Amino acid sequence: MSVRSAWSLVCAMMAMRRRSLAVAALISGAILAAALVAAPAAAPAKPAAAPPGPPAPPPIGYDDTPMLPDGKWRVHDGNRPRPRMVTPPSAVPPADPGRPPSDALVLFDGKDLSHWQTQGKGPDKGKLVPAAWKVENGYMEAVPGAGSLISKESFGDCQLHVEWASPAEVKGASQGRGNGGVLLMGRYEVQVLDSWDNITYADGQAAALYGQYPPLVNASRRPGQWQAFDIIFEAPRFEDGKLARPAFVTVLHNGLVMHHRQQLIGTTGHKQVGKYTPHEPELPLTLQEHGNPTRFRNIWVRRLTGYDEPAPPPAAK
Ligand code: MG
């Protein structure tokens, strides 16, 4: 056999070998595919049991409350967008409380609770009794269970300044953290809450018109730091037992606008759409006690008049 013939024979044998391997691969693949189709699906592996940990947090907000008049959101709607965080200007409030304006009635100057009282309990139920919050170091601090503070003086249209601080030691979550409130006429609440890194329903966070409108932004300071509300309130008017003009409120939180002459839907409340019920043209202010040791200081109020009117007395009793 010549060299050329021998090489041709080798090439022919190699070609036959490649064809055999290809056929074998096809047969193997078919057998494997058939086996996969015929085989029952393997049961999914059971996930490992979760290690024990803290209980899941309660859901934020509600999905079963009544709709607000705008038809878009429920009261305390858990899906309502939460306002974005904004760092407030550094100068408000200063480290020390500022001096009130000369025509203001100072409701708390850091020394005593002489302008405040509270609802009695037990044998004093139905009566107003001396307030029992803690006063020290220039501030007052809510005592859980001691009740809300009610001003001795009454106000209608007014400008109100309140400084407050949620507890420096963070305890609780959502509505249970640094809760308090400034209730104009005892029934229209601007919410006080620790809203620093504390998720709650939008219409319940700090500076919200509780259950009605979230603040435009979240200008909260850290727990324990002093914060300021400046509120301009126009009281509702009633004529012949009916609402003649709703209330309007403007709120600045740490110097930033949260509400701009916003019309209130009615009284503020939990899980309900507020309604107006006729009341006096001037009523006491309430500082809410909500089970948390929230602090307040430097509280003053100015009664408002229209243009060209004489200065009003600071307050009506
Ligand atoms: Mg509150």
C-alpha cells in the first residue's frame, strides 16, 4: 500500500468514527430528554425555618377608614405618599428659646403651668383641675396618664408659637413615638410626633393636620432636638347653628411652610372624617398628652385683628 492510499484509509476511518459519535450523542440526548419529560417534577425543597426574631411591625396606616372629601385617600391611608425630608434652616429655633413679641400672651415661659389646667378624674371628673405635667430646666414635659393641658384663656383667630421636642431616647414606633399635639380650640390638631426616621401614615406625622392633610415636606429634627411650630389660625364661623365659614390654618415647622391657609375639613380625629359642630367663637388651646414624655417650651399667642382695627386684649377668659 502506498503512503497516499494508507492516508486515505485513515481519513475514511476517522470520518466514520465522527459520524458514530454524532449519532451516539443524538441518541443519548433523546433518551435524556425523554427521561426528563417522563420523570415526575421533583418536590421543591422546603425553605429552612426562619430563625426566631422580633415580631413583624404593625401595618402602617389603614385601608378600611372612610374616604376623605377629595375622593383620593382614606383617613390615615397607608398608601398616601409620605412627604420628603427637608433639612430645616439652622437658626430656627435657636438653642435657647427666643423672646416673645411684646404684644403676645405668654402661655409658658419655662417657669410654671399657671396658664394651664387639665380635666379632672375620679371625684374631680367633669371639673378642670391644676395641670400636673413636669416643669424643669425651662420646659414642661407631658406625664403619661396626667391628661392633656387646656389653656385657661380662650382664642379664636390667632398666631401661635410653640416649641417642642420628642424624647431623646427613642421608644415605640409610628404613632407611639413622641406623640403629642397642638389642638387649636381644643379640636383642630396640628400633630406633634417624632417623625425623624419614623414611618407612620402621612396624615399623622409631625405637622400634619391630623387625619386630613400631611405636611408639604418633612422638616423634622432629630429626637430630643427643639423644634418650632408657627401657626396662623382662622377660626370657623357659625351662624344660626350652621357653618358660615370653615377654619383655615397656616403652619410653619422649623421655618418651612407645611400648610398655606389650608381649609380644615372639620374637627380632627382618629379614623374619621371631621365634621364641624357649632361652638364658641373663642375656645381654649390644648396641648395633647398621648402617653409619651414630649416636651414643650416658649409658647406664646397673639390674637389677630383685621386692618385698621385697634389692638385686641391678649386673650379672653
Ligand atoms: Mg397627637
